[in-house]
Amino acid sequence: MLRKGSIFLVTMPARTGDHTQQGRRYAVVVTATSFIGSVVTVAPTSASARASLTRPEAEIEGRKCRILIEQMLAVDVSKLTNWIGVLDDGEMEALDDALRLYHGLI
């Protein structure tokens, strides 16, 4: 099910010499459901990232992690094949708050 808050297991592109997430990890769709087309924006997760107002916490498959809003990237929906689940209502609210804060909307 593809909608905002959907969680997928993805392989992030390998990069060297920077701090972006890479390799297999969970990613959360952050594109508003009504705007989903052939490409969506996802935010990768990290189990070791420090807490921040723009890094909401989520529990995915029993493991706590942070959604890294600052590392959002566009992904073709055809690459989102390993669906894990959907954020719960509290996690969605925290995600929306973090997105508004990150984009200077509050």
C-alpha cells in the first residue's frame, strides 16, 4: 500500500566521503498521499541517529529508529517493492510536525 507513512525496506545508493545513509534500511514515504505519482519522496531511517525535533522516532518491526527528514530523496515507485507497514497515528503526527518544522512552516 503506497501512501504517506508507508514503510519500505530499500537500498540507499552508496556514496563515499559524506554522512548520508547508504545500504539496506527502512525508508518512510513523506509525499502527501494525494500527490503520489511515479516518483515519491522518502526519508531514510537510522537506529543510531541522535534525537532531534526534525528526526521523529518510529518503531519498525520492533526496533526503534529515527526518520531522517534532512536526508529525504526522490525514489521511483517501481523501486518500492519491499513493503513493511505504515506508521501509526502518533508516529504520523510526529512526522508531520517534523516536516513542518524542517520546512519552516511553523
